Amino acid sequence: MSGLDPYHALGLRRNPFYAPSSLQIPPERWLDWGYSQAPAPGERLFVQILGVKGAGKTSHLLHWQAQTGGAYFYQPPWDWRAFPPTASPESPLIVYWDEANRIPLPTLLWSLGRAYRDFLTVVVGAHWNLAPWARMTGFSVQTRRLGMLTAERLEVWATRQLQAELIFPDLPAPDLALTPEILAEIAAQSQGSWRQAASFLHRWTARLAQKAPK
């Protein structure tokens, strides 16, 4: 272990709550909140994952896409020139559209019509309900609302992140002194965003590492 790295003094390779370069969660960090199994392709099915910013919509889309293949499309803000894909060479019967509520309505309806014609399953991440438009084009609809970020869930998630970064996995994870009251406060301040909660926990762990004996 390096005496220069404050996280090594805690038995950690690095801060477990670092901001990842990708929102695709590695298997060792994934937690099953009830929506881990991808929908079946080719069902003329519209599945929408609803939640606030940072609730985990993109992570779920990417977790499902890893199981099924299929094209992934992200709708950027204020860019209305792109059309969501309605086929994919890897798996032409399922597609994933992220931030689908930003897709202009004429484009959304046109793309849904094409997807229905070709017997696709369409999976979207969105901030509000798009079911009426999917039903209008013939789809059956399933809605997955991501659950609240609670102190109990936050504790389970934080423990998993710590375990994933242990230098010696057989040793216990460090005690971050995150009491139920502190976890409840972080959960409340995060307003449903795991990303925001990770930012709070990153700063908490950094302060603890700086105080650790070298």
C-alpha cells in the first residue's frame, strides 16, 4: 500500500463514489431494485422507465441493452434533427431511446409508427409519461417507475460501492460513520438523484481519508 494515497490508508483503491466515465454499471456494482431483467424483443411493446434526473434511467437502459443488444439512442436537448433508430444490425427487434420526452412529437409518432410496423420492442427513458402516444400507434405499454432514494437503499448501495474498491476484499469495509440520520439527510438533499447522493458521499469519504492515519 502506498503511504502517499489517503484512500490506501482506509484499505481502498480509490474513492468508491467517483464519477464514472460511463453510466453503464459494472456487474459488481449493480443492485437489483426490481427491474434488472430486460424486456423481450419483437413484442410490439413500449416500455418506459420514468424517474427524475439522476434516478438511474440511463443505467437501466444500458443494463438491459447489454442483455439484448439493439441500438441505443440519446436525444440531446435542442437538437431536433436526429431520428431515433427503428432497427439495429445487432438485434433488429428492440431499440432503446434515452431522454425520449425530448423527441419532438411528430418525430416520436413517426418513429413509433415505424417501430410498430416492424414488430419492435421500444424501451425509453423519460421524465414524464409517454404512454398515450405509444398506445395511439398500437403498442402495449409497460411503465417502470424507479423507486424513491431512501436512507435504507442508500446504505445498501454505499456498502456495495465500498466493497468494490477494497484493496483486500476479505477484510471488512471501512466504517464511514454514516449514521441513519446522516444517510436520511443525504437521501433528502439528493431529491431522488443517485448522482447527487454519490457527490455527497464522495466528499464525505474524501474528508475521512484526509483524516486517516498515514
